[in-house]
Amino acid sequence: TYKQWLTVEEFDHRGAKAGLYQERREVIFLPNNDRVEQLTGQPNSTLKRLRMTEEDFHDMREIQPLLFTKDRLSLYETKVKGEETIDGIDCWVLQVRPKQILQGMRMFDGMFWVDKRDDSIIRSEGRAVPQMRSSNPAKDNLFPYFTTVREKFGEFWFPVLTFADDTLDFSSGPLRIKFTIRYRDYKRFTTESTIVPQ
């Protein structure tokens, strides 16, 4: 289980902050791998031009903190682009691209920094794809370039921060947005049951 804090900001054409969206969630993974989310309080929104869509929330669950599991590996092509040291860790730099995107799919397109010692992803940068343009400009649904940073807890690397600062080229005009997702309080989820004699 962990807590997820989301902040989205939009800016006007002068660069001043024009709107804000904030929410907090508690996320639990059950033993059967089901994911359960619960909002902590009510979301707060003063966004003017930007609207939060089903795809945005899907990407925050599945793309930004991407778990690159064996079942997902077959959906992507990977190519080694070089080597780099991140925070003293020698990494392979991999380009990761979807092999194909079928109707309704959301995918990752970007780069991974992979620890050479154990093949753990410690950083990712990229974009959720596809961008969704519409003949109706009000229905354009575009997605920013983001970075996700991970830290090691025990033997595994978990996301601790996702951030983006990007200008989205909507048909109605460019819109600069910033967002951060902070992942906090990782701990093993347990339940306690008490048997009371009747």
C-alpha cells in the first residue's frame, strides 16, 4: 500500500498560474493483484482550460509508474541507446517503444535507465501514447512528457516522484501545464482478523 498525491497546474498565455487540480489517494494491492484506490477527501479543482479525462487517470495508474512486467515486455521493442551513471549507479539507457497500438490501448514511449547489476528500472522519461486529436478542438486529449524517479525500498525500486512541465499543442492554442505525483508511505498491506467465540 502507498499514498499518492497529485497536483496539476495550468498556466495562461502570460505564464501566470491559471488553475489547479489536487487530490490524494490511498492505493492498495491485494494478494490477488487487484488494485484498490480510495480518495482521501474530495479533489480540489480550479482548472479553466484543462480537463482531467479517464485517460489521464489511467496513465497516472499504469503509465507514469509503469511496471515493466513480462506480460508487457512482448508489447514493446527495446533498444540499448548507451550507458549513463545516475546517482552513482551504472545504468543501461534503453529506448522503449510500442510495437503497435491497438484501439483503446494506452502505452509508454520513451527511455528507461536500468541498473546494470539487477536490471531494475530506476528512472523513466517519456510520454503516454497515443495523443488523441479530434475534429472537435474541445475534445483534443493530449499528454505531457514526464519523468518518473524511483528509490529502493528493501530489494525493489518503487516510484517516488513523477513530474512534468510541458506545453501541449491543443487545436484551441498551446497550453502549458505542470504536474507532480508524489508516492509516499510504502508499506506491506496486511489485514487483521479476530475470531470472537459466540
